[in-house]
Amino acid sequence: MCIPSALLMASVDDRPSDDRPSIPALHPPRPSPWRLLRQSPTLFLARLLYPYRATAAAPLISSSSSSSSPASASSISVVCISDTHNTQPPVPDGDLLLHAGNLTVRGTLAELRAQVAWLASLPHPHKVVIAGNHDLCLDAAFLARSPPPPEDDGAPLPDWAGAGITYLDGAAATLTLRGGRTLTVYGSPLTPAFGRWAFQHHHHHRHPASAWPGGPATPGVDVLLTHGPPRGLLDGDGRGCPLLRREVARARPRLLVCGHVHAGRGVATLRHDRFQAAHDEVEQEGGGAARGSRCCWSGGLSSGTWGGHL
């Protein structure tokens, strides 16, 4: 399944006096269908037909919003949220809570500590978090280019482990959950460069040697947790990362969870058949993608909360 996310449109020209990124509108206007058709007729038709593709008769991962039968006693309940931006929305209970980044708005330590305290108060026995482009105080490379505000200078980062949270930045963690089941989660905050934000990369997918800089995730990983979506998978009309799409096909996770593009939130099943390969080739502008994840989730703000069973 795949749930889409929401992209924050940061304006390069609209900057506050301290030269730190400005806060964009959370729901920028989307281009009209006529404009999209004129921009690329082939891509427009591919995206128009994609929702009507054949999907598996029974989903490999059941969504609590669509499954009519209760989960089995051995199943693991996974709750996915993203782009909370200082808010503290109601969160369903479950065995594992995943947060796909953008906990904060301006990326200050005070904002981050408040979000960590909120996450620590939730009852989920396992919690995995990655950063997003708004979480400036977590990106050492960004802070080297743009010094933190005076109140953050020299202040320590939150104690993730002490809060009962696994924080991932280009790394994997294997969790032992209820019933002794293990689940490997790989997390990366990277998104393609847009404006001057945190955790961004400048790798170009048309270069033959380019690989997704957030990985590589180990093949066989169960959950791939990224801030931004892959190209063509619930990414709000092509705002996702082509290099990440290749990585999804290579790593083949059972569940893909992402955020960032608010307009793309949703859930979908991904089958890697000939139809999918042809669609990927159009999305990748000539680059193909084969077998990938069984399920992808992406969302933004509290409306992106999703629960499912593995």
C-alpha cells in the first residue's frame, strides 16, 4: 500500500532577516488539469490511468481504514504520522509508531523538545522518528552554514533514547515487537534540494552514477521510512525523488512511509508488474524501475495519520 504525502513549497526569495528559511504555505495551489496536460501529455495520461491499474485481490498489508476483518493475533499494528509541525494531534494506539519528519515549524530546539515530550507521552511501546527539512536543529551541515538562533546556541539535543524513541538518520534499526516478531526499519530525512532547508541533496537522477544519497537501505528491510516520497508514488503530481524510487525498487520494503508532500497523502498498493514498470519509465523520464515495496504510506499533518497491520 502507498499513502501520499505533502510537499512544502519554500520560496527562495522570501527570507527573514536572519537568512533562515521562511515558512511556506502548507497547501499551495495545485496546477489545473489543462496546465498539466499542456506541460506533458504523456505524463498526464499516465497519471490519469494509473489509479485504474489492476491491484492484488487481497492486500499484502491490511489498512485499518479499509480492512473489514480484524487483524490476526500475530499481526503487528503500525501507526504512521508525519509533518505534525508543532501540533499534537490524536494518535491511534498500536505496537509501532512511525513519524516521517517535520516535527517542527522553524526548526528550533524548543519546538523539537516539545514534540519529543509529546511523542514520549504516547503509549506505543516502540517509536521510530526521522527528521524533515523543517527540523533545522538536527542537521549539523545546515547549522554549519546558518548558525542557530541565540537561544539554541550550545544547547543539547533531546535525549531520544531517554524518551523511548529510536531516531534514525541514514541508518537501520531492528525492533523486537509483541510476540517476539522482529521488524527492520531504515530511516532517512533526505529530500531533493528546494530552497535552503535542512537534509537536502543535490544528486541528479539523470546522471548514470547517481544513487539515492539517503541509503542504501539493506535489501530485505521491512519498513523504509523517508521524509519525502519517491517519484510517481503519491507525490502530488511528480514532486517525489526519482533516486528514491530506484532505491525502493532495489530494497523492496514491505512498507514505505513518507511525508513532506501534504497534497499527496493517501495509501495505495504497489504491484511491480509490466504496467508498473511502464508507468515508472514515464515518471522517471526514461529510467525504469522494477520490483518495489508492497505498501507505501505518505501523509502530512494530523490528517495523514494511518494505521495498518503487518
